[in-house]
Amino acid sequence: MIETILISGRTIDQGATLEEKTSQAYFNAAAYCELSEGNLEVLGVSVDQNVKVATAHGTVVLPVKIDKRLSDDIVFIPMGPWANAIVDPDTCGCGMPGFKGVPATVEATTDPVLNMKDLMATYKE
Amino acid sequence: MPVIKDVVCTFCGCLCDDLEVTVEDNKITKVGKACKLGRAKTMGMFLHERIEKPMIRKNGKNSELEECSYDEAITKAAEILVAAKRPMSYGWCSTSCEAIEKAVVLAEVTGSLFDSTANVCHGPSALATQEKGAPSCSLGTAKNYADLIIFWGCNPVHAHPRHQTRYSTMAKGAFTPNGKKDKKMVVVDPRNTDTAKKADLLIQLTPGTDYVLIEALRAIVNGHADVLPDEIAGLPKAKVMELADMCKASKFGIIYFGMGITQTRGRYKSGDNVSSLLSDLTQTNKFVMIGMRGHYNVTGFGQVAAWETGFPMAIDFSRGSAYYNPGETGTNDVLMRKEVDAFITGAADPGAHFPQESVKHLYKIPAIQVDGYANPTTEFSDVVIPAAIAGVECDGTAYRMDGQPIRMKKLIETTFKTDEEILTEIIAKVHELKENGGA
């Protein structure tokens, strides 16, 4: 397990598939996380293997990709339902939740990645 | 083959107005000059599925959405809003100002909370502007004058792909005729982003230390570099000094800022401090700031809401008049307090872009969605009303990120109702229900 800071944000593929969020293209564009090459070695995982990213606000399973220029202390997830499963909902009294800068742990897992509909269904009571 | 020129792109706040769209048999077959985002947006209805019919869930969240008529869906939406004690209207940022104006009216007549996607975007920038002001200019002025471009907490290569060629780094301006050669470019970001590849200076700060870095720059600019520690925001002091020197050496600097400022630690206080930094820098040279707006007309929402109610977002009509207190009346605040008992959203996707705790509450209350495409919001919506795509299937006005109004064109005919028409019909139905004593 590694300790990181979660940052979520726009990518061009996530943006280009915004209007087709039920599609495989959107899933491919938004349901993954990025780590440094060194962190993949530490975790003992290869590209596209699943990792569990956990914060104080939830956990999400995602395939991992490498961003060679990423610092070891950051995990990046494209903005969207998978990132938002674990972002900090607290607005600190100013309206804006914490979509960036959330302490997160990452560990290898064999759990599956949920598709959009299954992920959303977890919010039903 | 008919080609429509000077088409306005309706993806991001750049509102590029030079697209060339080929239309054959009422079908868009080619989009020229657009970036990947603009092409996907403009041709979307021909590339993938859309919501074809209005739909209603008749037996709660676990039942399936069933097709119905527009009249049935609009009546159901009005009934939900009239029956609610604490309704909320959210979104309305990927649509026209004309539709937003109707959304304001609907919120007022239903005593709703009323908020835009700025709640999860540049809301803190609005607060920062109210605290300290936001010295700014048009993108045209920036293109012609700016010789120092700072992208702070934003990644235009991915989020605003044509920004650099049309308005900033690569653009040839009246006083920067050689484009990039006449300009310096800085990226401030904890990630070494694709935008940073072409930067003259990358300030790769520790996540969440933006405020600290701004404060350090202010100290340097004001002649107090001696009080600063050797390491600032995870960076050697010399690196921060280098950025301050670039700022002082420029004739016209501009800070384009994004979610790296608004969504991290400090929130609006960081934006507020950017404004203070500009105030310090402007003692000797010209400096301005512009927020990199995401939804193409989120700026328009702020404009319309401000001229209609006095406030740009997070408005509460429950008292009978507009009340504004972000942090109390912002969408995510009221959802997490489980205060809202009905929800209508249009031209936005809170299901995909809200934190998990907010979405959980949306699964517990009646929800209405007005949109062209199915998305995570559809998953919990009880009423789904398909809408025409503004800027493609209907015309209207949108505001660019620098506050310039631009008229969007209608490119093709459609049988879908526009957001403006849908909202107008819901308003009429609300009046009818209220005259008859409620739902």
C-alpha cells in the first residue's frame, strides 16, 4: 500500500465522451487512475491491473496507468463518477467540495471495476 | 454541400466562433476547425445515442423509466416541484441565456434553491471576486498585449484545447506579432501536465500549497524576500524568485486559473490572494486574471442570475426574495445536509460530478432531468425530459469566459423541445397547479 494525494481533473478523452456517459468510450476515458512508474513497481502491479484507491470518504477500484511525469505522492483520476466516489464532500463552508488534494491510499486488488450503472447503483439504499 | 461558417462551439468557455460545419440532409457530416472536444460536442447526436423520448418512473427509484409524452413528463415535473417544501434547481450551464432566464423564473415561482455548475467549478472564484475584485480584460486584449501567460491550476491542452492558439501562448497579437517568441509561458501545477511541456517555467508545487506560493510571491514583489524560508510550497526559494522576476519583467501579464485554485485547500481564499498579488504587481506593470470556465455558458449563468436576482449562484428563493450565502445555499451543502426534497437539473450532470454523499441524497428524493443525453443523473431521475442541443439545434446567447456575449447559431432542425420551451411549459403548469390549490 502507498500513501498519496488524490487529484481529479479534466482529460481530453473524458471531455470528448461527456455526452455519451453510458458508452464504453466514456468508461475507458474516466474509469482509471494514474500513478508514477515507481509506484507501480512498489505496488507490484502492471499497467491495466486493478488497484483499490481509498480515502476517508470511500473506496473505488480502477485499472492503473502510468504517468511518467507524475510525482510519487499523487494519484490522478479523471473527473467523473469514479473519482467522485472518493473525493471529500466537505465544502469548508464555501460551497465547493474537495475534488483535489484528498489523502488517499492505493493498493493492489483483484476486485473488479464497476461500470457506471453499477457504481451509481451503490448509492441506492 | 452547404457549409455553415463562423459557428460557435458549445463545449468550453473559449466559445470558439470560427467553426465550419457541413450539413447534409439535416445531418452534420463534418466539423472543421474544432478541437476534439468541440467536434464531439457539435456532432454528438450523430455519433452516439441520445434520449429519444420523455420518460417517467411510475413506481419509485427501483422501477424502470417508461416512455411517455412531453405533456405527461412536464406535468409530472411541475407536480413534483409544487408539492416540494424545499426544491432545488441546479445546472443550466450548457444551455442558452434565454433558457437560464426561464430557469430563474421557475426557481422563483417554486421558491427553490437555484445554483449553477460553478458550485463544483469556479464558485470560489465568484466569492474571491466579491472579496477582492478580479482585474480582468477581454481575451482579445490578452491576445494582443500579454507577454507573460501564467496557467495556474489549469490544463488547457486537455480542457481548453484551442485557448493557446486563439487567445494566449501561440496567438500572434498586435504587440506580440511573433506569437510564442514574444511571450513567456509559466505553468503552476502539482502535475507536470501536457500544457507544461511547452512552458518556459514549470512551478511544480506541493498539492494544496497554492495559497502559500501566492503569499510568497506577494512578499517578494513587495520587497520582503528576505523573510521567506529556503523552501516554499515544496519548491526551492530560487524557483519562486525566478517566477517573481518573470512577473516583474513583463509588460502585460495574465493569470489564467482553474480548478487547481478553486478546488484545493484554501478554495476562494486562494483566488482572493491571486487578486491581491495582481494588485501588488499592477503598481509597476499591467496584470490581469481570467478564470478558465468549463461549461461553455457557466459565465452566462452568472450574468443572467446576477441581473435577475443580484447574485451569481447559490440563490435561495424560499423567503420569497433572493437570498445568497454560498456554503449554506450551495447545492452540495444543501444536499449533504439532506435539506432538499425535490431536485430539477438541466444541461448539467450532478450524478457524475457531485461527491458520493450528495448523490446518495439525490437517490432519496424526486428528481427531474432535462438533457439531451443519458448520463449518471438519469440513473436516479424520476422524470427525464429530452432537450434540443443549444448551439446546434437551436440558437441563443452564451457568454465566453471573459464575459463577452456571443450569439450561438442553429445548425439543423429538430423535433426536440428546447430547454427554454420545456422550462416555459413547466412554469405554466406550475401556475396552473397553484391556481388549482397545489398538486
